[in-house]
Amino acid sequence: MSDGPFKDLGRGRRKKMRRDFHYSAKLVGPETKWNAFIIDISDSGAQLEVLNPQEIPDQFSLLIGGQSAVNRVCHVVWRSDTRVGVKFVRQSEQATTTPNSAFWAAQSRKRPS
């Protein structure tokens, strides 16, 4: 698959340098999970390849790894036919369980009006 418009053109508008990552991950929303592939990542966000980007909610939890997964809460900033670009909205933390309804209720209270 050609990277086309996604190929690395340098730093661009990014505040943090991105790096190729090529690792599978899970996206966890309020009611559903999706498989994803991390194309590249930085301290502030990532580019994810997913089967149907239009099904991905605007905010979700990105789980990277197995039993002691790194958990990043993400907000979608752009979508294409096969990919989404996200920014991380809080620092990484160790996830011991999948986010539950209390987690998502707390996230919705944090959203700006």
C-alpha cells in the first residue's frame, strides 16, 4: 500500500516529531472495540489505520500492548478512507482493565461546552 498523502514530509505542522511505529492496537469506545494498526506516533498523537474510520467515535481509548497495556485517551482530528489522526488528551497510564461506563461518563464531563 502506497503511503501517498501520508508519507513523511518532515515535521510539517506537528509540534512533536513523529516516528514510525507499525504496531497493532485496540480502540475502545463506550460500547465497542475496534482493531487498529498504528502507522506512526509522537508524544502528542498518532496516525492509525482502521477498517472503517467513519465508525470510530470522536473520542476513545487506545490500548497498546497486552496484559499491561498502555492506555491513551484520544480525540480524532482527521479521517481518511482508511486512517484516522488522533491527538492524545491525557498522559499515558497503565490500564489494568478496559475503560468502563464510569470512565466514559468522566470523559464526557471533561469535554468543553
